[in-house]
Amino acid sequence: MSPTLSRRTLLAGLLASPFVLNACSKGEEYVPDPEKLQIYSSQHQNVTEAWAKAFTEATGIETQVRAGKDSSMGHQIVQEGDASPADVFLTENSPAMTVVERAGLLAPVDEATIGQVREGMAPSSGLWTAIAARSTVLIYNPSKITEAELPQSMMDLADPAWDGRWGCAPGGADFQAIVAGMLADRGEAETTAWLEGLERGATVYQNNIATMKAVNAGEVPVGIMYHYYWYRDQAGDKAGSGNTQLHYFGNQDPGAFVSLSAGGVLAGSDKAEQAQQFLAFVTGPEGQEILATSKSMEYAVGVDVESDPALPPLDGLDAPPVDPFTLNSDQVTDLMTDAGIL
């Protein structure tokens, strides 16, 4: 059976079956409409929906979004294989995309689309492209620790001297992407040693927001997270961040890792041209401007598109030079499991 035929067979079966797939968004059940471009997305829902709406207005191509989480959605596509209803996959962090890439399920992204994003914002494989970016940061509470006392490197947090003095959310895809960057940059031995330090000495929180609030409340003096949670809270009532500041490691440190949100086209799509059009729209000036003005506080990655002015310039973060193709979420979860963290 051809990939297209098997895909259509799956779509027909889903439409006919009372047992539909898991929720799409806002509690709605996902039943794919074969007439619409299917967008599997673990990106922020408001941004994805804004992209989809603007794309339809610009092209007349109707879309349907299925929302999910990074890792589970990537593995869902792999499980569905060539028969997946997905035409496009959008992620928060690129390791979820590399899961699909390694399964051989992505089509090459049009060169013109890759040319719309900044240099280094697409993997060497050319099978997907960045659509947004977020930076790793150290959040700290100045009433609990001075700037001079901050670690020089994120790797320093594995030292017993930091035991009980830092927090993170290792169960989330965000943090696991940071570890994937460390693994690609520093190798397995250093990453394993750092994870052992985390298991021994870090206070574990549910997510980035909980980590931020814990530092704000003085439960721990510092925490590892992504930048945009702090900037969102600062733009509001500052209830979760008012007592804190951010420290950027720079110096190509693992703690300066910039994670790319990824966009790719499924090789099994029977709407390949429309899927490529959508990815071109998202990475183009209009799509990137939608991102920059969405208040998500993520970085725009389009050439000559400025991010929210509250953010420090993306080009000045001095992130480690990691090819996003090398990020391996499955290996990270194995290492974290072996360390007793997951």
C-alpha cells in the first residue's frame, strides 16, 4: 500500500470510528478533516492558531490544528508512520522534531524557506527549520544571593557546594532540551556527572513557572529555566518574578543554550505543496511578526525581523554552537532515568 493510500485509509477510518484520537485543543476531540491542512502542534496554542488563521486569510487554504506536548506528539507521529494525518509538525523544542526526523518521516524543507531564517537556525540535514527560539537562563533572587556569588557556568551546579541551593523542572520537555544541548556540546560523561549532581542536590519543581515562583519566594536562591516565562510575568503584575532577576551565562556555556522551536513537513503528506506554503508563511516576515507581537516573548528567527524589544538581542546571547540535528531526546531520557531523575 502506498503512503498516500494508507494515509487516506487511516483518515477515513478515523472519521468513521466512534473512538477518535486524543484531544485537539481546549478539550475538543481531534477528528481530522481530510480537506484541511493538518497541523500537529506542540507550540504555544495562541501562536499556532494565529499563524493558522493568518495563513488561511492570505492563501484561502483551510487548516486544522491538533495540539499536544512535544515528546508525546513526536512519538505519536512516529507511531502513525506514513499513515499519519499530519501534514505539518510544529514543536516547542527541536528534540521532538529529531525523533520524527530519525524515523525518516520528514520531507526536505524548501531552500527558500530555510533562507528566510537566520544562519544556524536550521539543521544540517535541511529536513526542518526553526520557527522560534528560546534561551536558557539562570533566575536568581538578589535577597538570597548576590550577583558575584552566582555560578560562572551552569555546569558548576553539579558541585556539592550547590546542593539544596538550586531548582529546576527536569520532568518537562523544556529542561530535557537543555540537557540535550549539554549532551551534544559536552558529551555523555560530563552530562551524566551533571545529572548525578542534579539528582543529589537540586530541588525539583513541576515546570518552569513553578521554578520561577520558588526562586521568587526564596525557597531556593537560583533556578534554571527558559527566559520567556520571566519576561511574560514582568510584562504583567510580576507576581511570580518581582523579587528576581535573570542571569545570562553567555561564553558558549551549556547554560546559554538556545533551543529552537521547529517546523517540518511530513513526507507522507498528500498536501505537500500546501504544507511547504504554510512553513514558508510561518518563517516569512508576516509569520515572524505575528510571533514577535504575540506576547509569547519567544525570539523571532526570521531574517530582519525584530523580537519583542524587552528581550536582549538573540545574536548577543553567545550560545554554544550545537547543530540541532544532533539533539537526542531519547538518549537524554535514558540518562535521566539512569540517574534516578525520571
